[in-house]
Amino acid sequence: MAEQHSPLDAEIRRLIGIAGPMPVAEYMRLCLTHPQYGYYMNRDPLGAGGDFVTSPEISQMFGELIGLWMGAVWEQMGAPENVRVVELGPGRGTLMHDALRAAKIVEGFRNALVVHLVEVSPALQQVQQRMLERLDVPILWHSTLEEVPSGPSIIVANEFVDTLPVHQAVKQADGWHERAIDIGPDGALVIVAQREPMAHFAAALPRALRQAPDGAIFEWRADSLALELGRRLREQGAALIIDYGHAQYGLGDTLQAVAGHSFTDPLRAPGRADLTAHVDFEAFGQCAESMGARIHGPIRQRDLFLRLGIVQRASALKANASPQKAVDIDTALARLIAEGARGMGDLFKAIGIAAPRLGSLPGFEEA
């Protein structure tokens, strides 16, 4: 079990001592990307030996179908001779590896692309370099999407938006107060409400949420990523964003921490657990749309991959597989498209962002 006071714990306490309670979003940012002690900065958190497993690690089918999706979108774009294939938060590089391997069947696509990986973690960048070095395609790394050159682009992100810092506000009798991290009477980190209400906050809420009861919690993220995607893609390009969250505005505290494949207290040992919060796909889509892009979805991950042919791909893989491997393929398929409140097929959503002239995107035709 990790010790209670991580190195980042002392730094957070120092900052609280100087400036007072720390907004939840700032706490989350420090926990994940502090240059020295941030969770993502010095480790590979994925896989059985890490803290969690993402869909590309569950099955090659996930990345393969996204690769075919990218190839189909490139053809819809008119097969430009120079296209930027961008992944936000590439993890180990598994998704991109499987995607580009599968996309070989799209004639001309591999020769037209340059891969741009947006990654803040030096440790994960090294893992990605080892994973992708044999693909024989040009690859560049960037710290932010803004650093990627503009032009025809195909952008993908899986479980990236949920790691972006989330703000929280709680409704009280005198208005909405931002939630923050403070030091409690017993010396432990606690979540509190800032003393003063946020001016005019209720007027900025979606209309359906303005009469929320006392104690209700509302979460929001900065609009910068969605606005940048909309700006980049409104003329030529498309993005596929897959993450867990809700398709419509809602209330509730979704901040959670995972370590050792189990949920843990987000305030315990800062920097030693992965912090995430659900994605508000309605807000995300509206921001991108405001820049002139067309929004497709959101739809369930299950629906996207069924339409892209995941069942047929599983059958093809099983045709030449050993009995045990065939069982593994079926297990992975079931996990990726599982229904129910905690099933990945329902919990995870997909949203497309594209230039309006492209028409329907693959997998979203019936949405």
C-alpha cells in the first residue's frame, strides 16, 4: 500500500498554505502533470502491471477498426497527398500501431500521412517510440495540439478528454460555490466549498439545470480543446473522440481515482493514482460546433464498433486461432461492446467532429 504522504502531497499543502483552498481542477492538473511528481510524467500506468487497461490494450480489433475508419475518412476528404494523422494521449502507442497496420489496405494512405502524437509524458513518449519505430512512417511528438501544423487532419483520441482537469461547483442557499481542496482539522486533505458564491454562474448553466437543488454538483472543463478541434477541422478533416461520460448535460460528482486496477480516494497520496472525470459530450460537441465544424453523435461505443464491423473482424481472427485464442477474442469482443450501466459498450461514447462538406462519417450513418 502506498504511503499516505506522497512527494506531491507536501507541495500541494505548501500551495494551499500560500493561496488558500485549491480549486479541484488545479489539484487534478498537479496530480497528473506536475513536472516532477505528476502521475503521468514518470511511469507507464497501463497494462496488468500498471493501474488500468484501456480498450486498445484489450484487443487489437479496437485499433484496427479505427485505422480503417481513418482510411475511409481520408478517402472522403479526397485523398489529400499530405494528411496529418494526430492522436491525443497515445498511451503506449498500441492504438496507432494497430491502426496503421490495418490501414495498409487503403491504397495510398500510408504514403500520404505524417503521424503527430500529442503527449506530455516523457516516460510514455519513450514507450511509444519503441512501439512505433518499425512502422516506417514519419512520426513527430508535440506537447499540445496547438503545436501540430495546420492542414488536412484526421485526429483520434481514446480516454484522453477524461484526464483533462475538471472544475466542480456545488449549489448552496446563496448560489453556486466552486469546490476546492483544503486541509481539514485532522490534517487530511478534504474537499470544501469556497466561501463566496460564483457571480452569475447560474445564468451560464444549461437552462434545464438552473433550478438544481441545494447540494447538487455541476462539473465543467475548459473549452479550449473542443474549440481548437472545431477550428482545425471545419475546412478539411475529422476527429473521432472516444471516452466515458454522458451524452447530455447532467449533475453529479464523477471525479475518481484508480490505482492498482482498483478505485481509491482521489485525495490519498496525490500523484500516485490516475484521476479522471466523466466527459460531458453535449458541452464538448457544442463548443466544437460553434467554430463551424459538424458534430456526429455522440453514440455508444457499442454502436460505433458494431457498425464498423467488429463482429466480422472477430470472426476473421478466430478462423485461424487456437481454441484458447478464440476464447480470448470472444472475451475481448464482449468486453468492448458490453451493455449495462458499467459495460464499456454503454459507458463509453464516441463523437465525431468534421468539416461539414464530408457528410456522414463511418459508423455514425444512423445516428
